Amino acid sequence: MANETVDLADLIRFMIKEKRKFFKMVLAFVGIGVLLIFLTRNHYSSTLKFIAQTNSKSGNLMGQLGGLSGLNLGNINSQEPGSLSPQLYKEIVYSYPFLWRLSQKTITPDAEPIKLGLYVEENRRPSFPSLVKKYTIGLPKVLFGEKPKPLDLDTEVQDSLIFLNRELVPMFNEYRKIISLSTDTETGSISIEVQTLSPEVSAQVAAWVFELLSEYVIEFKTEKALQNMKFVEARFEEAKEKFYEAQNKLSNFRDRNQNLSYSTARAQEERLQSEYSLANNLYNNLAVQLDQAKIKVQEDIPQLTVINPPVVSYQVSKPNIPLIMALSVFMGIVLGFTRLLFLYFKNQFGANR
């Protein structure tokens, strides 16, 4: 029967004898790490940190407004607007309409300004599978086909039709690599980190992302309140015209009939007075509701406060040389020992066979 025990001393002597194979494996992985460092272009990071807050004073303001007008508005729009989840911020930033608008912003990597979308496309490196596909299946198109047209970032495109422009998809995917959002659960702050080939561009892109994100969030949070305000405003203008019309009819009637001696004239005056009172009440109520709707719009606007603006940092964030070298040495040591163990047990199995 083959000896199933392992002689530790024999194993150590075997590893010392075959130490060259171990060091070759370590050096091989160190070489791979060094090659990866040289092939990776330097990236520079810039981070913007902000906090999002919503107002919660709408109930008090509505109550004060209702008290001044004699109306009970305590239950109208009393629900406080909830804050957006961090995941929703990420969904907004990575959405095609957002990235399309971001691509149209102008940056200045050098002396000449350029649109961000063109800068990203010019510095984008295609993935390995796409390169293989391009120079195998797509090789005839590369050799004999027409040159791809430059991206058109000047033509206005509706948000619902952006996904039809397939040539924009690689550029949008590149944004997902250079823009990242993270949330600090303890403080509630949100960080926008941008990594590009230029420290100046990283800071500019971070600022543009925050500005566009603020516009999107404000539009999202106030959309319902704005629709309600426009509806109330339209009804208010109608009530205003009817009120002025009823007021003019009543005043003209009284000017023409100074001494009301006929019952028909008094009845007509009462009817005009009733129409005026109804129009006046409706006008006043809608005026209060319009002020209420305007306050609601203002209070639904979230406050995005920057607590750490983006700065131009010339410290290389990618490639992470210490991390790459540590992982390379670690993998070399692990696989080197694994290789020696495999050779040792292979020899032991062959000797006992």
C-alpha cells in the first residue's frame, strides 16, 4: 500500500531544491504587474462631496397662510417631501438623457475648449472583446468601409430618442468608468468621484456633474408642485376675470340707477350683488391657494449643499502601483507554492506506483 503520510522534512528539502521554479513564478507575476502598470495610463481623481436636504416647514407656512385668510389649510399638502435615495442619484447620473446633456458641456483640458463628449470619445480605449471583434469579423469593414463619422453633439435630441443613437452607447459606457457615486451612511453625504487622464478635466467634470444633478433633482422634486401651481394659476386668472366682470356690472348698474324705486331694479341689484359675492369669494380662495402652491414649489426644492468642492490634484490615482505590486507578489507566492506542492505529490505518486 502506498504511504499516505507526508514527510515534512522531505517536502522542505524538495522545495529548497526546486526553489528556482518558485522564484520564477514569483518573478513572472511581478513582471506581469510591472507590465500592467506601464500599459495603464495615468488617471487623476477629483471628488466633490455634498449633502441633500429638504425643507419641512410647509405645514407651518400653510397654516399661517390659512389663518390669515380664515381658511383651514392644515391638511392640504401637509405631507413632507421625502428625500431621494442615494441609489436614485446614481440612476440619474448614469441615465442616457443625463449623460447626453453632460456630453454637451464644454471643458478646457488645454488652451482650446472642447465638448466633454468629444474628449471622452477621443480618449476612450475599446475593450478587448470589441478589439477582437473589430479585427476579425469586422476587419473587411475596417479595411474597405467608410471611416466612422465624428459624434454630433450639436444637434438637439429628445430624451426619449437618445437610445436610438447607437453610436453614443460606447461613450455613455465610458462615463460609467470615469464617474462614480458613493454614500456615507453615517453623515448622509454623497461623493461624486471623477477619474480622467487630466487633473483639470476631472475637477471640471465633477463640477458639471453636480450642477446637472442639481437641476435634475430640483426638476424631479418640484414637478408635481409646479403642475399644481400652473393649474391653480390658470383657475385664478379665470376667477379674476369673472370677479372684475361682476364688479363692473354691479358698479355700472348702481351708477345708472341712483334711486332704486322699482322692485325689478332692486331684484336685479341683488342678483348682481350675489354674483359679485360668489366671484369675490372664489377669487379670494384661489388667491390663497395660488400663494400656497407657490410656497409648496419653493419648499419642495431640495437644498444640495457642497461641503467639499472638487480640487485639481496631480496625484496619480490609477494605476495603484503599491496595490498591483502587492497582489502580483502575493499571487506569485501562492501559485509558486501550489506548483511545488503539485510537483512534489506528483513525484511521490510516481515513486509509490
